[in-house]
Amino acid sequence: MKVHFLNVGHGDCCIIEFDSGRTTMVDINNAESIDECTRNEIFQEQCGYNIPLTNPIKYIKSKGIEHLFRFVITHPHMDHITGLYQIRQKCKNVWLYQNEFSADDKLSAEQAKDWEQYEEWRRQIGGISANPRVLSLSAGACASYYKEDEILILSPTEDLVEKAVSQKNRNIMSTVLLIKYGKYKILLAGDAEAPTWEYILANYKNEISDITILKAAHHGRDSGYCQAAVSIMRPKYTIVSVGKKPEQDASCKYRRYSRHVYSTRWKGDIVFECNLNGDVDCYTQYDR
């Protein structure tokens, strides 16, 4: 199994190539270039440093990936769905949890297309003849295909979505996935925040122990960091998908429990090869 964390700036895009052939993409952010603020920050930290962002559509084409068996939208923020319109015809199944959130106030013309596509898929949830098939899956949901790929959905729930609405915080309704592969565990945390982690700790405490690869919640911010959860997970690798370094960055906190903490802003694309009869090999685009 291969797991790709793409360098998409301030956003997320993870691709999992399952042995079953059911290639899955979790979120997308097709940012074409680093914003000026991020570029200036990186330049100040390391003179002359310049790292191009990865276009997810071009990336999957370069890897010979023609179709996505699953496209998972963790929550409706634009840094997780920008580029959605461009991959719409590649998706066989779409996972997004039912909600009534509206579009952000300021969208580019391309992002407006992405949001319109998101709304169209949201209207198609549960439709038998919909192409792609759109599923609204809550914590603990189980069916043959994702059971065979050993995907456990840890969140959201209806209660978490209600909290997200009442607190006007979409991060709370993030889809959080735990993927098992032999002795390895991969946890993709979306932008989960305190209420999300509270639910996971109350219901899946044993399942999240000894994580091999953790995608840090909310781009490595303090708001997504949960010491109680991370101390149980003790991930071998923690991946922070981020462009501009957050003002409240929790990377140092993750390092207390994680052997390796890598950010896409410095390492570029990060790819793991998980071998059932061996170890996990990690490859980074840049050796920094």
C-alpha cells in the first residue's frame, strides 16, 4: 500500500493506493502557487528557498491513476475542496457528510465551480442512480468495500455536525479515518478539533493506540492538537500539511510523542510504502 501526502500549500490532499486497487483521495487543494505571505516567510527562514506546489490532478496522471474509487471530503472548507470540479469525472464514489453550510463569502471563479459541484453532490446523497454514488457516512459505518480495505470511520456523528453548526465551526464535523494495513495504522484527522477528539477518545480509545502515520489535524495548529489523543497514538510519523506556518503551531508538541514530524512546506510531497512483510519506507521530495 502507498500513501501520498501532497504539498498543496495551506490545504490537504492525501492519496491512498490500496492493494485492492481502490485508490482513494482524501480532500484536494489545487493551489497553483505559494501565496506571497508564505513565500516571504520561507525566504526569511532560509534564503533562496523556493518550493513549487503540487497540482493533484497532474500528480495522479503522472502516477497512472485514471480513476478514484473513493473521494472523501472531510468537511466543507475551500482548502479541502479546491480542485473538486476538475476531478469530478474521475470519481466512482464520493463520501461527504450531510450538512447545510453555505459557501464562503469570497471565492474565485474556479472555486465557485468547486462549491457548485460540492452542492450538487450534496443534493445527490443516497441517490441510487447518482454517478458518482454519494454517501453520507457517520462514525462506525461499515460495508463490504471499506471493511475489506480496513477503513474505520471515527467521526463525524449527527451530534458533532449539530455542534459544528451551533458553534459555526465546520472543523468539528471533520471525517476522521483510521486505516489498518497488517500491523500498521494510519490516522487521517482532517481538521478535527476538541469536540471531535472528545468523541473519538470516548468511543475509539483502544483503536487509536500505536499509530504508524498520523496526518496532524488542522494543519498542525494548536486548535487541532489533543494531548490526550496524541499521547495514546504515539505516532511513528506525524505529517503536517501546511503552507504558511500557523501562528499557533503545535509541531513541538507533536515531537514529544512522535519520532518523526514532517511538514509538506519543507519536505514537499511525502510518500510512504507500507509492506506487509517488512517496514514502512518514507520518501520525501526534498531532503531537508
